[in-house]
Amino acid sequence: MEFYSLVEAMRRELAVCVRTSSAEDIPWGWVGAAVAELLSENSSGISRAVLLTELEAQWHKLAMGEVMQYETLYSLAPFFNCSIKPPPSTVFGLKIDGTKTIPNTQIWLWRVSGAPEPTDISNAAAKNTNKRRRDADMQMDAFVHQRFYPMIEAREFSGFFDNTRTLFATNLWMADRGGGSGGQPVHTLLPTTSLAFELRLRDNVKQTETANKHTDEALLQRVFGVRFAGGQFVRDGKPEFSADQIWCKIGEVGEIKTKWRDRRLVLYCFIEGVLEHEDPPVTVTIGMWAEDVAVARLFKTGFYIGLLCPIVKSCASESASMEAELGPQTIVFITSPCRSRSAAAGPGMASQFSIAQNESGLLDYRRYAHRVQLCQCRTDMINLTLLARVIAVSNNMPFEENGETQDRYAVRIDDGTAVRDITFWNQLGQQAARMLPGQLVLLVNLDTSDENGDVVLNGSSETGTKVYIISEMASIPTSSALRSCSFLSTLSDTANVYAKVCIVSIHPGATHIRDARDNLSATMLVHTTCHHPVQRKGNPQFSGTLDGPADVYDFVCPACCNNNLPPEDVISIFDIIVCIDDGTLSLMARTTATVAKAILRISPSQMLELPSTSEQQQKLLAPQGKEVVVSLATFCEPFSTDHDVRIDAICDADDVGIFVSR
């Protein structure tokens, strides 16, 4: 496959540019998706050099973005060393080295520095560890927000801030509080409520040996009434605190949005969690509003959080769910998923060459090094990227649940190793309905499930699935450096190739219902959503020319299961067959609607406006003799064993290598 070869080549060249040890350091799925996105954005073509440059820029941007978005900075160095201070959205991991008040005041300060980074703990001999530790040792005072004063002063939290307590914080700003000797600034972090205190569990490989000697089992039991046993938290008596509290495992962190509250638009975010220590487990939705939304940056799926003094909107006494919000007195605690030291070197240490397993037990292929093939698919896989040919596309199979109807389409694909069915939902299903048998597609962010013992692939826009129809990308025929050309005489039954051919003749398709103004039977009426042919309501067998204007008829779309199409949802597209020849073979090929329009250089509506048969016929004769580069796919019609050929993309031979900037 041309596209597979292109991705492999780009991956190797990118590895050289970014100075990785080998191409396998760069995930195949990421390269495939990035190349497909760039090709779809540059429909007039793109050079190999520009494609590689764009990939390199995206790779560096991805690397930096993931550090800022998904990782935590375990140092205050950015406040001292950078001309541009870190953005408020940056997440810091800090340790409290001491607690004090400003002399002659009741204003509390923490002395903070960078917390030990997990990689420093597990691999103290790493090359950059010493530098990271020097950066982490930079210290600074931080004003304590008044929300946390009771923790410092309360007997119940005695000793909590001893032994270098770790906290995670965002929304940090630095200022000069004044009073330095000789007029020197006294850099101090301003008070913030956007922080969470890390709780320590015994024998956690992610902690230092010192931290493991001062763990928080007693506090967990006293404040939240839980303890960690057997890989999860279980109930351990009744909390001593009379205040409301929640201890849950994060299942999902929602997106930040704006909502109306108290007659004004404010930021809103939520997390879905589960109280796994309850029997049965209880689901909880925790809302965050306005300035509290920033705390969501500290949360990750699979982490455990504890909330002291949240606002409980509904409790779980009579149902299996509850709702709560962060309030003006809420204090947040957090702990990451635990791994014991004895298991640290086991198979859970996933690399790009093994499969990462998320906290829900799903196999996450987002960073997997190699191309995944259909024969490797099993249940409970997520973030799959697959390259395959379309075998068949089903009609809509609406699915009704809780009074709501969702569109559902099935697409059968084959990559030479296995055949699998994919279920596409709602808007993505409507996009998938336009796929045609024989087309080469790249499918990004799929997941798998079990259905009666069979592995079924699933895709929806809600989970970030994207569909790239490689065969239809006009940029590849235009870009000679990105593909080679095949001879028509060498076409196989499963071909997705490019060829330089001459248009010999054009013939009407004459296979479906068409507008009354079509004198040549070169168009057909289709549904605007799926581009599948429509049928006359009450007369599904009719396939000829209408007697009058299309808007006086009632139509149905079998593909979408729509039995009442309004006139504006029915349009005409070309239905033609093209005879092409490259000197080795002459054959008849069908076309997509886009290709037919490009060949005839006229829209279907303009064609239908031509009053005479001879004028319409002239439009079919005009392209004869034109030399073009085409994307070809061989396919079988449903319930047929005969192989046909279709042109999925096209460009004039004279336009090859002429790129128009975006």
C-alpha cells in the first residue's frame, strides 16, 4: 500500500531529524494520523520536504505540550531562570520544608522547594538526575491561604506538615513581599486554593524511603474511614470528623466549559468517580465552579482524591450515586495509583514496545511503537490506529436506549491479516456511511469490545475517533514525491494504487433515479447526508427518469432509514463510467461524485440547466484525450464476486508538482 510505505518512510526520516535512536521510538499510529491530517489539509498537494518539516514541528510541539499538560514540574527553577514566567496552568509538585509565621503577625508561610520526581526515586543514577535535584532544591516562601490555617493549628492534623509534606499546585504567581535586606526582593508565592496535599501509603515505589517511614494510614482512617488493602480502598470504621467528606477513585475528568450560574457565565468542570470502599460501590459526580475549576488540572484518571468539607448536593443513602461540589472550605487530598516495590520491575512497566495498561485495565495503544493489525485485536483495547480496506458498509441500524435514538452504522474492513466489523455512532456514523467498498482508510482512536464472543471495534466522536479516507485524498495524486504509479495491467483484486492514464471516453451510469432534466442518464438523486441513492416513496423499484421536478416527489433513504426526506435533503450528483487507458490496458472505471465533477469541470446542477441533449453530450465529450493521475481502488459490489474499478481521486497530469499554499 502506497500510504503505508509513505508513513514508514516519513517515520524513518523523522527519527533522523529529531535524533532518536531509531524510528521505533516514534509511534507508528501518531505518524500515520499526522501524515493523514496534513494531506487532508493540503488538498492541492505538498512536497516531501514540507511534509517532513511539518511532522518535525508537530513532534516537538507534542513533546513540549505533553510535558506541560500531562507532567508535573518538580522544581521552582522556572520562576527564577526563565525570562517568561510559567503560565498559571502549569502544575507543580512541591514539598513543604517548613512552616512559620511572619514575625509579629499571624500570617502563615510555607518554605517550599521541588518535590522528589518519581523518576529520580526509581532511577537515582539517571543521567539528568543530579541537575534535576539541584533545580528542585531551589527554595521559596509561599503564603498559606486562610482556608488551610485550621490544618496548621488543629490537633487532628498535628505533624501533617512535618517530614517534607508534598503538595501539587497550579495557578501559582510569584511576587515580592518586600522587607529584604539591602532592598533585595523577597520572592514569595501568592496564596492559592488550587492545590492538593499528597497522602502517602506504605511501600509505594513512587515515594522516597523517608516518605515511606511517615505514611498516612492513620489519617486516612481518622478523616475518611478507609484503608488500602488488596489493591483498593476498603471501609475501615467511621470517620472521626463530623464534617462531610468524600474519598473516591477518579474515573473521568470532564472538559472545562462555561455555564450560567447566578445569572452570569462562569467556568465549570466535573469529575466522575467511584466510592469503591462502599458496598455496593457508589458513583459520585463532583462539580467545580469558577476559580475552583483550576484544581481539575491536578486530577488524572485512576488517581484517588479525598475532599474534606465539600458541599454535598445529594447523598447515596437511597441510590447508587451522589453529587457534590467544591466549596469555600473544601480541602483536597490526592494519592496516585500505588505499586509496591516488589512489583516495580514486573510487566506493569510498559514501554512503547509493550502495551500500556491504564487504571481501568484497558490496553492503551496511544504510544505503541508498531502498526497494529486486525489479527492482533482483542477486547479492552483503546486508542487504536488501524489502516485497512473497506469491504462493506451497512445501512443505518438505529439504536434506542432510555428513550433516545442513536444512529449506528457497521463497516467491515480487511487489512490482509483479518476481517473485522466496526460500529460507528451518530455523527461519525453518518460520515462512515459515505465510505465506499475498496477504499483505503486510516481509523484513529478506536476501541474494542466483546459481542457474543467476537471482537468488535467501536468509533464515535465522543471518544475522539477520526476517519481518514486515504483513497479520496487529492493531495497524493498531485504530489509525485509521495507515491509511485502502477500499470493498469498489474491491478490486483485488492488494489489501492495510483496510475497515470488517458481518458478515452465517458458513459452515463444510468443506474438510479434521476432528475427529469437529465437527458443522458448521467446523474442520480442522493441523500445529502450519506450520498446514497434515494428511492421513490411507495415505489422502491423505480430507477428511471422522473416525470417532473424532484421537489414534487416524496423520497426515502434506505441507507439512513429515513422514510420522509424533505426536498432540500435530496440533490443530484454525477453517475458516470470512465474508460481509461495507460498503454498497457484499457478498462472501465466508476467514479466518486467529487471525481466526476473534477473530470467534467461542471457541477451537476449546471449540467441539468443545459437545455438540450447535445449540450449535455458535449460536456461528456470534452474530457476525452486528457491525461490525468488517478487514485484507483478495486472492489466488489454487495452480493457480487465480480471486481470493478473506481476512481477515488484525480488531478490533471499538468498539475502534478504545482502546490498552492493554504
